[in-house]
Amino acid sequence: MTALLIRGVRLAEGQTTDLAIRHGHFVDPDDVTSPRVIEAAGLIALPGLVDLHTHLRQPGREDAETIRSGTAAAARGGYTAVFAMPNTDPVADTAERVAAVAELGRRDGLVEVVPVGAITVGQLGQEVADLGAMNRHQGTVFFSDDGHCVQNAQVMRRAFETVAPFDGVLAQHSQDNDLAGPTACCHESEWSQRLGLDAWPPQAESVIIARDVQLAELTGAHLHVCHVSSAESVDVIRWAKNRGVRLTAEVTPHHLLLGTANLQSLDTTFKVNPPLRTDEHIEALREGLADGTIDVVGTDHAPHAPADKDQPFPSARPGMIGLEQALGVVLETMVAPGRLDWRRVGYRLSVAPARIGGIGDRQGRRICPGAPANLVLVDPTRRARVDKAASHSLARNNPYDGLDLPDPVRLTLWRGVVAYAEPGLLA
């Protein structure tokens, strides 16, 4: 395998250096001969990004996404690992089904695919799945019923008690169905009244988080809160962290950038669960990500086939794609205003999610000789108008279509192999 030399690149910490890659690892530049050279003056190298929250749809909904297309979109966005949510068909709620997803990932993935196990059988919230078997046989440590909230506190407690001995993580979709039921689809505000849509109050999220952080404290287990969307939730998470609860949380790019006003056209592209919210909530999320109350950015990349979106707003499937624009949105909302620097971007989008998901031995590593060569090379100045038709994903439910956003990713390497390269970069 030909060695690669990336010359004159800037690291997130600020220093300019040369990076050499051989046999899937970073090596000392003096140890390579006749390498392929990339001139990288003006570019920044980050460890490959890690997404704790990706829907790849395979098996069962290959009309919406496949592991091949989803990981192509991930690589285009700078990701070298994605955690594949278990709401497939069949649900990944056994060791055998998790193993099947892992095998598909090894076969078709352009980046690392880490299967997430379901918390409950069939994601129905009634019976805890065999989490121990998934851990023993497949090494699974990250579990979620995402798309469904585990409503029953006793079931959630049992799940916490099951994963605590092997340091597993329960990633909860926080939604109290008594406050925001199946038809809730719009933030409770003047917008839900004006548009005639069933309201989704922010308290429907925060009360479940408040319950679960106390269950995590009771059991000593690790809770991860998926797609935080409200100021009330940020307050609860901050309170729980001050108590020392084992707790991490994520925010999506779309909740950092988009708001309830996007719904005025009733374009179902903007239907997502939890819903887009108003400016005060967006500001609370940005502040929470900046101060570390929110640990990571998770895309909640949720591709859908056209038939699932081409329906009246209340009956359309919720979800947006987001892998390709995630880093650009973070640059627009957090870096440009000075709320995050490049070092903290690398931490929030790579180091922290890798550690939370249990893959910190091979992802989110410091860029230095001996480390796995998982890398994204970014241009901090480049912008482009988003064109959903150009997406590497099969889906087109892209909420950023037509927006002018940072378009930073020029090269993604996974284990030293090119997963994505801007046309002409390697010529």
C-alpha cells in the first residue's frame, strides 16, 4: 500500500505539521519513502468524526437507505464511524440480529458501522431485551429504543440494572406519550395553534429526562439523552450533572440551526421528532453545547423514501437526513460566533462520542504516530449552496436544501483508506 503524506496541515490545537500514513496508521513522516503527497496548506486535520445516532434502515427499508449509501453520506460529512440505530426490520434486539447488522457493516460500509442494540424486545417498551447476551456475544455497550421512549419506569430501571455491571449505556428518546402522543408534531406555541397541528410541549421531553437521571443515579448506570431539543431539558441535564449522575447528552445539527418558523409552509421535510423549536430553545441548546452541558453532536440522520414524506404533515414520517451537512452546521452556529474552537469541535464530534460509545480505542484518537489513521481534512473557508439532489444518501429529505452553508470536508480517511475525497484532491 502506497504511503500518504499530508503536507503543511494545521491540527486542531493550532500547530502546523506534516502527517504520514502507512498501513492504516499515522507514522513519523521521516519513515515513509515515495509517498503520495497532498499539499494541505490552509487546511485543518481533525480525527474522523463519530456519530452516535444514525439510521441506516438496513435491513428492511433499503428503499430509504442502505449501509452502503448511508456510510457514503457519512464519509462525505467527515465521519469515520456511525452507530446504527436498531429500528430496522427486524429490530436489532438480539445478539444474532446485532451480529447480522455488524456483518453488513463489514461487507458494505465505507466507514465503521457500530450496531446499537434495542433496549426492549421489538422496541415495544414492555420487556427488556437480552442486553447481556448482546454484550457477551457482540460486545454491544450502547442500547436505544430511539423513535420510541421507554415509558414504563420499572422497565427502564431493569434495563439500567442490566447494563450497569458491564458499563453499558442506555440512550433514551425522551418523550412522555401522555403529554406528547403519537400525533404530536409541532412545538407547543403560537405556531402549533396557527398551523392546526397537535402540540409537542418541551416538558414532554424534560420530565422523562428528570425521571431517567434519577433512575441512573439509583442504579449507578450511564444514561445518554438523545436529541435534546428544549431549554427545560438543558436545565435538567445541568442539574443532574452537578449531582454527579452518570449522564451524557447530544444535540442534533437541525435543532441548532432550524426553528419552528420553518414549518409555516407545512413542508414535511421539516417534520422531525422531537420537533423544531423556537429561538429561546435554540439559544439554550447552543449555550449547552458550548459549556459542555451537552456533550456531543449526534445527527439523528433519518432517511425516508418519498412516499413516507409525500403525505399530509400529521401523517408524514418524522425525520431528516443530516450526515453530510452536520459539520457545516456546527461551523455556522458554533464556530463562526466564537462559541467553539477547533479543538472543542474535534472533542464534541469525535473524541467524546467515541468514548461514550465504547470505541475510544480505535476512533476519536489523538492524531499522532501509532494511532489509527481516521482523519477528516477540512477547509475552514469553503462554503456552498446545499443541493439535495447531490446527496450521497438515497434519501432527499434534506432540510438544508438551498441554504448557503460551510462545506468544509475535503478528505475522509478510515483506517488509512480513502472513504471520501473531493474531486481532484488526489489527482
